[in-house]
Amino acid sequence: MTGILILLVYVAIFAISFLVVRFLVHKTTTDYTALKTVTFGDESAVKANRIASVVSVVTIFLIWGSFTGSSWVPGFVHAPGPFAGETSFVYTIETEDGQKDDATVFVRVADFGEETEKFEVDPGDGIAKNDAVGMPASRSTTIIFDKNDEVTRKDGAKVVAIDGVAIGAEGEIQTPAGRFTLTGKGAISFSPPKGLQMEPIWLPPPEAVVSRVVEIASEGYRDSTLAKHLGYSLFRVIAGFLFGALLGIPLGYAMGLSNWFRGWFEPIVEFMRPVPPLALIPLVIIWFGIGETGKIILLFLASLWIMAISARAGVSGVNISKVHAAYSLGASKYQIMRYVIVPNSLPEIFTGARVAMGVCWGTVVAAELVAATEGAGMMIMVASKFQLTDIVLMGIILIGVIGFGIDILMRKAENWLVPWKGRS
């Protein structure tokens, strides 16, 4: 339910932001370039709206903080939190001979991060006795109501009402105190109002993740600093990608230029392309062991087929009229390759390189499952076993940030090395 609400909030903010920018910002701007008809391939093609990018990032941060009760987010945007504090409810029991009696259950609900505490209350008079229960917020608890009653379930007693509302073995009722059901053995299952905020064990607030970054950067994790973990992951990704590019690009050129090479290698490439790198882990372990070589080879295989296909597509997409024009001017085959085919195929190759780098970053977590002692993936997997969600989230964010930074650098390199991209 919370996940659906978060999605709806995100969609609503997107729609509102779009309308505001569309009808307010653009109506007052004097940038007439934005009003040009889009012609893909030149400088007037669709470009990222920076306002939309900023609003998107801020929106994600606000939603994250709102549904985790973050102190970094203003309180008025916080989603309703779970009930914490003291509450109580009255249950009614009925014995086999028709006697009824009421008793009160006093509940202390500990907020996130607080310890539950045991306490005692006056049991009162009658066959049903008062009870005291401590429990954490946003959870359910089973209350053995008859552990101190004079007549127990073994004697035929059963709960017939909660706060005056009738309840049966198959039913569920809702009162101001919370939600109630009866277990198969007749005990009371109680859930206080959970609100919409998520527990830190599922999604910690932003400040918890940042504090983990500071802590691990200074003190380390599993005998290695944060810089060392990220450095190992970055080394593996770059090494695997470079080996994949060194073999994949010439293979793609060969497939794009020779029908024999294309016929020979296309079945292999098209067969391996849809195979996820994760499926290759057992085979990589059997063939290359659990050392560093196996991890790099797995990343090499993740990038190889992408680079081969992008290079082949780049060669196949070269405008044949340019080749004919070069031949008519007396160009040799080497000159055709050097001045026509390679320059015109580079845009596709750079696009494939960006995709391959992203796939390698996505695969490095799995690659570091293979007996790694350092790496961001190792941190994530070890932390997940101990339900340290803040470390898991920290690792995911850092991998994403580094991957995004690499993508930006590759775009800058493409703009510098291939300024003719999109031009005839």
C-alpha cells in the first residue's frame, strides 16, 4: 500500500511540475530555440530540461525523507508515522457456561530505534485479568490474554468482543486502538496503526545513509576503507570493459565489413547476447576459479557482446553514398576505412560503450559475490545478510553516482572526439 502511494505521489509531482514549467516558465522565457520543431540528429534535437532534472532529484529526496520521517525534511511534508506511545483496549471473554467478563490490555508501543519495555499493571478482579504488553511500532504482536485469567482457553473460554465490537475466529475488526484478529488457537493478534512511514530496517532515512558513508570512510568496513572497496570495484569494471572493447570492436568491424565473418560469428554473438552475465557465474567459477581473474572475465563477457553489436551496427549504418563519393575521389580501401567507416561508426560505438559500462556496473555486484574480500558489491551482500539496509543503500547509491559520473565523462569524450555526430 505504501509503495503504491509513493508511486502516486511521484506521478502527481511530475504532472504538477510539468504543467508549472510548461505554462509559467516557458511562457515567460525568451528562448525561442526551445520552440523550434524537433529535428533529431542536429543541435535542435531534444535535450534534457535542467529544471526537470533538478525537480526530479529534489522530488525523490523529499519522498524518501517524507516516508522515512527524516529530520532533513520539513515536518509538514512527513507522511503519517506509526503509532508510538501508550494505548489500551478491552476484550470480552465468554466461558462455556455463558459467563462473560471484561479485562483491559495496556500496550506500550516503542518508536523506531527504541527498545520495548516490560511493565506490570494491576490485574483487577473477575475471571478475566488485565494484561500489559510492550511492542515495537509498525509491527503486530500476539497477546496471550489468558495467561493470568482464572478461566483459560483450555477451559473453553474464548474472546467474543474487542472494545465492544464482536469478533470471531475468521473475522477482523478495526477499532481506534488498531486492527484485531484471532489466531487459530484463539489468542489476540493486535496491530496498532502503522501509518505510512517505512521502518528503518526496510528503508532508512537519508541522514542514516550519510552517517554510514562518513563512518565507513573513516573507520572502514570488513578491514578495508570505503575508498579501497570502491577502488577495487572500479578497477574490475574498467578492466573488464576495456578487454571487452578491445576484442568486441574489431569483431564488430569484421562482422560489418565481411559477409563471411558475419555469417561465422553472428550465431555466437546473437546466442550469447541475451544470456545474462549472472547465468555465467557457475561456469566462470568452474573454468577460472574464484580469484580476481574470474571476476574480470565475467565483466569482460558482460561488455564483449554489446561492444561487438554496437561496432557492427556502426559499420552497417554508414551512408553508402559517402563510400561511393570517397571511391570516386580515388580513395584506397585503407583510406575508406580510416576516413569514412571509422569516423561514421564511432557514434554507435560510444553509445554501446555507455550501455556496456552500465551493464558492467550492474554485474560487478554479482562478480564480487565470488569470494571477494573487497568491493562495493561485497559490502552490499555482506550487509544484506545482517539486514544493514543503510549500508546496502549506501553501496547502491555510490555505485549509481560513480556510474553516472563515468557516463558523463564518456559523453564529454564523445562530444570532443566525435563532434560530427548527428551531422550529414
